[in-house]
Amino acid sequence: MADQDAHLPSQAAPTGHVPGASFFELSRLMVVGIDADAGRLIQKAQTSPNGPWPSAWSPIAPGAWVIMTAGITKDGRVAVVGQQAGTVNLSFIAEDPNQAGPAEKWLAPVNVGAPPGATSYQKLSMARDVDGRIEIFLTDNQGRIWWMYQNPDVIVQVQKTITPPGTTTPIVVTVDELRPPAQPWSAWQQISGGLVAITALRQADGRIALFGINSNLQLYRCQQAIAQALKPSDWTQWVQIDNGNKITEMAPVVGPLGATNLFAMTQPGQVLHTKQQPAGSDTWTVWATPGYSRVPKYTLCAGIQGDGDIMLAASDQQHVHSFNAQYDAATQNWSGWRDFNSSGANTRLSLDYNADGRLALFSMMITNDGSNSLWTINQMAMDSSEWEWSWTELTSRNLKQIVVVRDLTPPV
């Protein structure tokens, strides 16, 4: 899924930021993954903005890992949350702020504990909130929904000695200062409901929205009711929104007009669309279709191009890949599904954009040994309907899971 936070509005520039350049123009795409053979937590990233991909994967942390997700921190560094084999505890790992030199550097894993009674996890998701703090969401083996977050800074009153303008006599004043919290992370808190899959999305106003699917393939949504949510009562109630359709996949994305859009794959293989109306509200449009598929589709992803336009990519039961580009968000004008490539087996798709705004499509395709290979192609230009014909191979096998992120603080 494409990361909506790439521009990091109203926040400090990432380490190494070049004045006058947009953050995304200095970014590079990174794939964070777990390999199937040894369970290693690994990454592979473009060697430079819009650059090539190296041949080798690099380790992030030692040991074997079971499940993970990835995102970016407030200052643009890649962050990973994962479960190491042999423990139910989760670990948080972030890029080292010091990225001088050619090698990628990571901080040591930080133990963030485990929800009470959880023995395994079905899905992890991560999003940055209105303050830029990372919030983590998961569904456990019992279908329970859990949430934790980086604690907000605290206000501390301190005394400072100043000399007012026009005088020579110092005075002592009391001022409020923000300081890091004593405990970096909150406790795990349970959000009501039962789901098998959950996806968190930072919306245009900074509040996080949650979308989930339960064991009956019913689709639900809720969102933070206030900007700085700190307890479960700060969330709206779950609302069932599937309208009787069985839903197998969900793909939320923030559109160019600031509204949260949700795309859902029905069990019969059609893609449906609903969005906030107006943006930021808790009212949504009726379900619509961005284009009918004569051959049922089975996998779906949504992303944004560098200019903010929405792009969908999907694969059908004949393994043909197609895209659907939104030309006008106000009039809901779409290109319709257009075939542009194919694969030799079932695949999982991800979209994110390069530093020049061109979208990159990642295809994680199942191999004969039951693991996954990974391939990527790019748009020819931003807003282009043409795509590269030849895929770039990132690995021929051995992947268990991946997440595509945009690294805003690459080594220099």
C-alpha cells in the first residue's frame, strides 16, 4: 500500500533534507520483508532516488521473525514492528537517525510487549497520528483488536532567567516546555469488536481511520473521534459497511480532495468504491463501481501518484494485471480497467511512487516451493497510462511477507 505521509506536512524536515527540495524528491522506495527459509527480517531499497535496486537483501535485525509491518516515523525514517520467533512480544525497530555512509543503519529492537492473552497475531498495521507519533494496531489469534501508541510529549513548567528589552535587570519567568514522556509507549489497549484483518490509515486531518474484515467477510470502519486519541472511548463505534457483500480485500487511500476513499474486493471478484463526503466527516457515499470486470479479480491495491491522483491495480483469475486511474476526483471520472501486463501465477500487488512521482508496482508471486518471488515495474511518466514492459526481479523466491515504504532519510 502506498504511504500517505510522504510529504510530512507541518513537521520538521528529515535528517539530511536539502533546502528547496520536496521530501519525496529525495526519497527512495524500500521493501521490508521476512524471508521464508530462515525467517530473517530483511530490506532492499533503491540505491538512490529513482535509482536501481541492488542485488542483495540486507538484514534489519538478528533472529527469526514471524510477522511484521512497516511505516515511517515523524521525521521520515523507516520503522518496523514485528514478532520475533519464540516470543509473543512485539519489537519496534527504526532506522538510525545517523545515516552517514553507504550502509543502512538500524537501531536495536525495542520490546513493546504483548497484548494480554495473545499467543499469535493475524494482522499488524501501523500509522502516524495527528502529532506524527506512531500508532500500532493488530488482531490476535482470538480476533481481538489491540492498539498502542508512542506517548505524547508532556508539558513541564520550567523557570528561566531573561532580561526584558529596554532593561538591564534580569527577571525569572515560568514557561511551559514540551519534554519526552517518561514512558515512550502506552500500554496495550483493547478496542471493541472482533476482526481477522485490520488496516490503519492516516487521514487528511491527521486522525487515523481503521478498516477491518471479520471471519464472515463482513467489512467495518471506525475512526478517531478526536485528534489526539489516548483511550478506546476516543474512537467512534464500528460501522458495518459491506451492504451485504462478502469482502475479501480492502484498500483505503486519501484522495486529492482530502477525502478518505475505500476500495473493496467482493468475493465474486468485483471492485467497489465508497468515500467520505464531505472530506473528514463520518458520512460516506453509497457503494459504486470504478469499472466492471468481465473476468473476476482476486487481488487489489490502491496508491497515489506523485501529484496525488488515485491509481488502482488488480489481477484477475487469468493472472492478467490491469490498472484503473482516477482522472477527476470531483466528478468520479475513471479510466476503467485497462490490461497492461500479466504474471505466471497468483500474486499480491503493492503500489508506491518513485521520487519523480512515477508509480512503481510490486508483484509478489507464489513460486513452486510455496514461497514468493518479487518483481517490479514503473510507469513511464507521472500520470502515464504506459508502463515498462520488462519486470525487474528483486528475488526469484524465498519471501514470506513484504511491505513497501518510502524512505525519506536514505544514507548519504
